[in-house]
Amino acid sequence: MSISLSRKVFLAVQALCTVVVLAMGVAAYLSFNLGFLGYLNEQAVERMMQSLPRIEQAYAEQGSWAFLTQEPGSTWFHLMRPEAAGGERFEPRRPPVSDLTGAFLRVTLLDADKRYLAGYAGYGANPVLRPVQVHGQVVGWLAMTPFETVSAVGDQRFHSNQVRSGLLVGLLCVLLSAVIAGWFTRALLRPVQRVARATRQLAEGDLQVQVPITGNDEVAQLARDFNHMAQALARNEQQRRDFMADISHELRTPLAVLRAELEAIEDGIRQVNAGSLASLQGEVGALTKLVDDLYELSLAEVGGPSYRHDPLDLGELATDAASAWQGRLAEHGLALAIEVQPLPIVGDERRLAQVLYNLLENSLRYTDPGGAVRWRAYREGRWACLACEDAAPGVPVAEQERLFERFYRLEASRNRGSGGAGLGLAICRAIVEVHGGHLRAWPSPLGGLGLTLQLPLEQQA
């Protein structure tokens, strides 16, 4: 039979409290017994020491212990009787508090050779001994047999009352600990149970579920992290749906054109000639480009372990890319200015060259003829930076971060008519992030879009 977590916590807390109460009870019981018997023995020794001067005086007056044999009981009793502070004698019928223990009944008088003379005849093997001295000579011994158990009726009654009181207090403590354990279990596990219920809802597909956050402890942090996770899953699910819708939309257009062209050829509306084949080839090329871009994006997002880590120079890579695109930019009426310096980095040369080509192609497609493109390579702390700026048209600041989303295009200026499926910058950012860098957008002083590529500089040994 399985036990719920709340019962396990309750039983654990209750068991701990019960063990603590029992341990304290046993410790108190042993301490009381030992302490109480010790107290009785101390009182007995003190009572014996009060009688010691009279016994020494009696021996000094008589010269021997023979006087004890005349009236042994009466004589011994008078020797052991207590006295008040001023020498006033107490009546035997009214013993002081110290005599209530019956200590004087356990005192034994021994001679100098420790042979029995008077008093308690059943003294034990390890009595408390005190010498009886007269004129500096030991003439006898007083022996006190210590208490090993509580024997007096009053003492037993007191002892029993203490035991009953201890048991009652222990029982009350156990009951109180049960109440506290129950409250603690509910207070501790209630937020955990809320998280567990929310987790089941999340697993069933309710991505909008949120857990109320109470307090600021670890459980509250767990609820906070769960809410963040649920929000992230909801965003990812929405992005997945948008991504599928975007792919369907991007594939539908060239496929529709291909289908229309083929149907026109089949119906004899269009002839199979170089023009119709070129049109078909153009749509096939658009599909191929879209598939290639999707493949590159998937590699950039999950292909980090397959990337090479070779020593490179970002300035040299930028120079090579600019040289390769100089002619195409000039054909479009764009002037390219580049200013670089050596910037040692570590990375995959082919992937980083792909990033630079995509940045140049982005400027080529979305910059009006007669504009300018400017690249600057520089150091900034531990980063190797490449600033890429182009001329008008620009991108509103509110839309700049969205340029890195898949299939996003700014319809007002950077639209489908300029070519591309809106995956280029998404691919660039993914590749840069795999290299441990950043790619961000900002307004270019030339009137268009500025992009800054940051990569970690190579650490010199």
C-alpha cells in the first residue's frame, strides 16, 4: 500500500517529536532518580556529621566504647539525636526535616579496626566512612550506607507522583507535537500540492496554468520557476504553431505557381519553351532556397557540437566577404566602405563566412540603390565586434528585435518583393550564439539598419 507524501511527512515529523519527548522523559527520569537518591545520600551524610562531635565527646568522657553495651539502643539514639543551633535538643517525637529521610537509621558505628559496635547492622560493602578522632587518634568509624533505591513510603509516594507527572507531560507533548506536525505538514505541502496539480494540468495540455505564489521561500521559488516554465512552453507552442503556419504559407506560394504553370502547359495555354521552363525553374529555385534556409537554421540551432573551433581573424573574414560581394553591391548601386583590424577569434570559418554573406545579402536586398554600406571591425573589452550599417530604408526601433524571428518581414519596406523568406537573420543569430556571441540590431546613422556582431576574442596563453 502506497503512502502519500503528506502522510510520510506527518509520520516523520511526529516520529521525530515522539522520539525527542521519549528521550527527554527517559533523561529526566534517570536524572531525577540519580539526583533524588544523591540528594538523600547527601542529607544522610550531613545528618551523620552532625552527630560526629557528640560521639567523639562521649568516647573522650568514657575512655572506651564499653558504655554502648549498657543500654545500646537508648544510648545510641541519644548520641544520634539532632540538636538545634543553640544546643537545644529536639524531642524524638518531632524530628527535623533532615530526619524525615530516616538517615540516622542507616548510620553504623565501627571500632578502630572497623568492627561493628552499634547502629545499622546491615551496612553495605561500600559505605561512606568518616573517622571518629579523639586527641588526634582514630578510635572508630561512622559508616553511612547510601541509598540505592527509594525505600521510605513518603519518598516512594513522591517518586510515584513525579513519574505520573512526567508521563502526563510526555503524553501532552506527544499530542501537541501531533497537532504541530499536522499543521506543519499542511502548511509545507499545500504549495507543493498546488504545483503538482498544475503539473498534471500542464501535462494534459493546459499551457495557461499558473501557480499562486505565496511567501518568499524555496517552495515559492519552485512555484515561480514553474510559472516561468509554463509561460515558456506556451510561447514555444505558439511559436511552433506560427512556424508551421509560416512554412505552409511560404511553401504554398511557389507550389501554387508551379501547379498553375503546369496546368497551363497541360491545357495548351502555355507552350513548353525557354520562357515557361525558366518560370518553372525560378519557382523550383525559390523552393530549394527555402528548404536550404530551413536546413541551415536547424543546423545552426542544434549543430553546435559539429562546429569546428579553429583560430580565425574576424577582420580577415570580413575583408574576404567584402571582396567577394564588392561587384554585386556595385551592380546594385551601393558603395561599400570597410575598416578592419586584426581580431583573433575561435570558430567555424565556413559558418561565420555564411553569417557575413547573409549580412551583405540583407543589405543588398533591402537598401535603396545609390545608398551605402559600411563595415567597421573593432575591439570592445573581451569582444571582437563587427558593425554593419546600411542606408535607407530604415526599420522602426520597435520592430528591430523581431527581425531575428523566423519568417518575419517588415512588409512596408523589407518585403517579399525583395526576395527571401525572412530566415536569413534568424540563421545568423543562431550561428553567432553557438559561437558564444551576440547579434543585435540598432538604427544606422546612414538611415537604414545597423547590425553589430560580437564574438569572444581568442584567449592568449
